[in-house]
Amino acid sequence: MAVTNVVVYRNGDPFFQGRKFVVNQRQFLTFEAFLNEVTSTIHAPVAVRNIYTPRQGHRVMELGELQNGCQYVAAGFERWNKGDPLGGGKKEGVFRNGDLLSPPFRLLLSKSTLLEWDGVLGLLTEKASLRSGAVRRLCRLDGVAVSSGEELVNGGYYVAVGTEKYKNLPYFELLVPENSAQRVFCIQPEQGFVKPTLNVSFCFFTEEGGVYKVKDTRKEMRGAQEVAEDKHTMVELPVDQVRGVTPGKS
């Protein structure tokens, strides 16, 4: 058997980008061994037991039927699903825990993928590439961990976390463009100007209406105090407000 390069997709998952396999007798002695490798590599929610051609749904019965450069669909015992739409799937924005340099990546989850939480974590591990390794938890922006696909809010933002603790950082404020969502900051007017308080409550509204609110003050801000003005505090005023000085003249 010559070396055969194929790309395999998940049945009923329109967002899965496919995985490339190099098939030869040295690597796969049997068709069953190939199915087991496909199951592991594509993070299938159930064990792969059937391989189909993507257009006609022809079932592949042995390794010799795989054609070089072709695409195939992997399925369990369910029927081949031609062009299954998203139908109940979700689109999420995901930040990397402790990373304020990388923008959030988009995670597209089909309805079938949402049923298997381990599969979701597997996809997150591939996309996030955390320094700590595999993604163990997916947290909301307030640090609360999500444990199932049903808890995900379509169009929401989450943080991928490994074995380390969740880091409460301003992911949304710093990494999401201002024109992509409406932001509301709780501020207080004081002495004629608007001044943000230290105990700030951030509320984030997505286009779909989901709300994310940081409940607690960040640790690094706890105990912080404002420096009161006194005779030893020098405050610089704009040059046009200093008596005896005309702007543009020295």
C-alpha cells in the first residue's frame, strides 16, 4: 500500500477544520487501528466506527479504499450527515489566562460538540496553546468555572485556564476593541469632574445581550488609598490657568 494523505472531518460539525492523516501499512496495520487514531486525533465525542465520502456518503470499508488527497467524514454509529448546519451551536470568544497581549480567539462549537465537555476542553487546548499545557477549566470573566455546554452563553467571552489559578485581569477592557461591544463603567462625579472610584464594577454587554460583571475588587487594588492634597503636595496646573503667564510667551 502506497502512502496516502487524507483529511478527516467530524460528522455533523460544520466548524471543525479537519485533520490530516498520513496512512500507510507501517503506521496502521488494520482499518480498526486507523479508526482508533481518528477518534483520538479529532476529539470525537464518541468512538469513530465509520468513514464516509463527504459528498455521496459512500462508506469506506478498508484502508485500500482511501484515495490520496481526498477528504472524508468520520462518524460513530449514527448516519452520515450531509452539510449539517450549526443548529443549536455556539460561538464564543476565549481569552488565555494571565495573557494580556494576545487577543481572544474565536471558538465555534456545534450542537454535538457541546454535548461532550471533554471534547470542548480538547478543542480549547488546541486553540489556546497555554504555557501551562492543557486547558482544564473554562471560566467566566468573574472567575466562575463553566462545567457544561449548556452553561455557555452564545456570543460570550470566557477565559481558558490550565492547572494554575484563574487570574482576575482586565481581559475584556484591554483586548476587545471599543466598537465591538458596549461598555459601562460605574463612576462618580466629584467636584465638577468625573472621577473613577477604586472599587469599580465593570459590566460588559455583548451584542446578544449577555451580561458579565466582576463581582469583587481585584486583589491588587484592595487596600489602595488615595493621596490627599496638602501643603506638601505640588499640583501642576495647565499653563493657561497660571496667573501672570501668557500661553506661547516665556
